[in-house]
Amino acid sequence: MDGKFLREIMSGLKCGACGQHYDTDRANVLGYQYNVWIDIHSYLREFDGDFAKLFNRS
């Protein structure tokens, strides 16, 4: 996993407060934790995309 891949993922995300896309040119990857990526991968396989439910917002 590299910073370029993470910036690609971030380019499709919007800020929950203002709705603007994140400025990926200003994003910095500070470090990696391999076991976190395994957890995220497992979570995303089951995630249905309902962020309102995820953050308890109806």
C-alpha cells in the first residue's frame, strides 16, 4: 500500500461538514500499520455504504 493509492481513495471522498472533496495534493501519509489494513479490508467487504447508520445519523 502506498501514498498514491491512498490519495486515489481520498479523491472520491467528501468532507462530511462542507461537502467538498479532499485536496489530495495536501494529504500526507504519516505511517502504516499492516494489521489495520487487514481490519479495514475485512470491514469494507461487509460495509453496505450506509454512512448515516455508521455514524448514528438518520
